[in-house]
Amino acid sequence: MGVAVQERLQKIIASAGAASRRKAEELILEGSVTVNGKVVTELGTKADPIKDAIKVKGKLLRQPERKTYIILNKPKGFITSVSDPEGRPVVMDLLRGVKARVFPVGRLDYDTEGLLILTNDGEFANALMHPSHEIPKTYLAKVKGVLEEKELESLKKGIRLKEGITAPAFVKKLRKTDLNSWIEITIHEGRYHQVKRMLERVGHTVLRLIRVKYGPIILGDVPAGKYRHLTSQEIKKLKELGVRRNDESPLPLRERVRVRVSGGIN
């Protein structure tokens, strides 16, 4: 007779790809999870993922046969969510052919484009999204006007927002015209609308924002609205970030050039 393996419910739900660990905790607290027909609301509750009938919002939880890791080039005008009550387009609409029930790792704003990772590996997603890991994220930003050197220095040192001063950012000018300019900016935090708010504070409205790098993963030439599966080496590098926080290198110039931006950087 086998020995029952008991694990915390939020870990079981995350491992099954039904939600991230954080979201799983919210589902438990709100009474959306049952074990063998009984509603469970205690976060410390344990269960056997093999023997127990665990349901999330009435749906029986099933462990995925294989882990799936995807990089999507999110276009503007899509919600980073599995579904939207208002009926707006969601990133899941772009994953035709993906059979696994994946979910986004973090989020990009409705009008922000670029690199978005999706997976059904809840533990993996939880590790990447944990604030303590400070994973660097690199963006290309088209801003109104041309940034002066003192404004660049302010961004590099940290900008005071209402919730406190931001961590130092890597910032570099890329191209400019009489009316606007493109910059590259790398941040380690995940505050709400952070890049937009930082640039607003130094007097420049963001006209376009594209995430091109997440930790060691580079968007490259994935077309807008398309996706590809991460390689085993990329997955390994991302998982290493769960214990390391030292990847602070900016996006190499050759990789910036490879990024496919509709209409070019003009």
C-alpha cells in the first residue's frame, strides 16, 4: 500500500498549472477550492494530489502531463489575462495550437508590447514573480521629446514615486528626432506602470513601450502576436534566477537590432 504524499494546496494548484502560487492562495481564501467535496479556506491545508479530489471553481484539478514554457510577443491592445469579463481581447487568444492550459508570468499593460512568458508550471512562475528575485526587465521606450543628460541621470539614480524611490535603472539613448526619442531602460522592480511613471516624472510621456528582455531571455525576432517555446537552456537559465539575482547585463546592441518592431524605431 503506497504512502500518501501530502502537499500544501496552493503548491498543488500551482504545480497543476491552474494558477500561480499567489493566485492559488487567493482562490483558497475566497472559498473557491474544495477537497473531496469540502470547501477549504485555510492556507496551511495539505492534500494528496494523486488520491484526493481537488476542485478549483468546480473544476477537477488534473496534474499536467508535461510542463510548457512559452514566450509571446504581445501586441498592443491585449489584456494580460486568461479571460476578461468585459470581453476584451486577451493574450490567450494568440496561443492557437497550444494544448496546455498556460497562464501569464506577471503582466504587461494593455498598451504595452513585447516579451511575455506563459507556462503551466506554477512553481516556476511563482519563483520568477517573487519580489525578492529582482529579475531585470529591459524595455524600448518611445517618449515625447528628447531626454536631457540630467534627466537620464535621475532615472539611473532612482525616481521618487508616491510609494518611494525606485531602484537605479540602466538607461541609454537609442535614437531621436525633433519631436521624440527612443531609449532603452532596464528596471528590476515590478511597480504599477513603473517605466511610464518614471518617465512622466522627468517630463516625458511614453508613446510606445516594448519589453524586449526578461532576465536572460531575449524577444529577438518573434513577430508581434506570435509565440515560440522556450529552449531547455533558456528554461534552465530562468530557473537559476530562483536562487541567483546577479543577471544585470543590459541588452546587447546586436540583440536590440534584432528586435522586430512594427514600423521601425522612428
